[in-house]
Amino acid sequence: MNHSHHSVAPPHHHPTTATAHSHSGGDGHMMSMPMTFYFGIKDVELLFSGLVIKTAGEMAGAFVAVFLLAMFYEGLKIARESLLRKSQVSIRYNSMPVPGPNGTILMETHKTVGQQMLSFPHLLQTVLHIIQVVISYFLMLIFMTYNGYLCIAVAAGAGTGYFLFSWKKAVVVDITEHCH
């Protein structure tokens, strides 16, 4: 009896780097998708298959548009926080004793605020949240093109937006009283 086993491994498909990092467009053509950062201006797809950057002028326009979108995103985040503060209702103050240094008792007061679910401010917050989420994913997908110019536009726009809008942001939330 022959106990030797002959096993034949199934053939493996090893895609080449050209096909491993590409996808098929709607019309069947293959578009190469870069997986490393590059600074190109020709044939850069931007979010939609029909939106392809082909010239330096188009790249400059896309840079400005992406920069403004990232700036708007930062402004929207701050505007939503401001609207939320203005629309808050049912303010409650809760005081509780907490042990302090050397056996003293301190009173901490916390401000609790809320908002009604079935109200225009909450509906507005919900719509603005959806817009904010969509813009954040657009910015992420733009960054994932790995195009250096577009990545710089996202980062610079976000930084500029934060600089322009966030300085108004209130930091103090709790009110604390110390009584001895």
C-alpha cells in the first residue's frame, strides 16, 4: 500500500499592485487609487465619479472649496454648541456637601440643564447634527484621496475655522461654592 499523500494546493490569485489598489468606475474603466501621499493635479477624483480635477486651476479651486468646507465644519460645531446653550431650559441647581481639607465641609453646587425633545431647538440641533456628520465624512474621504494639496486644505481649513470660531467658546460649566 502506498501511504504517501499527494496534496495539490489550489491555485492562489495574487493580484498585482495595479489591480489591488484600483476600483472600477461606473463606465467600466479602471481608476488607480493611490495608497500613499502625493502632490498630483491630474485626474484626481473628488468625492464623486464625475468630479475629476484635471488642471492646476481646478486644483486651486478645489483647494479653496475644501478649505472653506473644513472651516465651515468648525464653525458649525461651535454654532451648534452656542445654539444649545441658548435653547436650554429647566435649569436646576443641586448642592451637596463634600469633605474638605482639615475636616471642613464644602458645598458643591452643580447646574443641571435640559432641553425638551419635541421642540424646534431640538429639531434644529438634529438637522444641524446630520449636516455636521455628512461634512465630517466628506472631509475624511477627501483626506483619504491622499492628495497632499487636498489634505493640506482640510487641515488648514479646520485650523483656521477653529482659530476664528472657538475663542468664543465658554469653558466654565459648573458653579462651585466653597463654604467653611
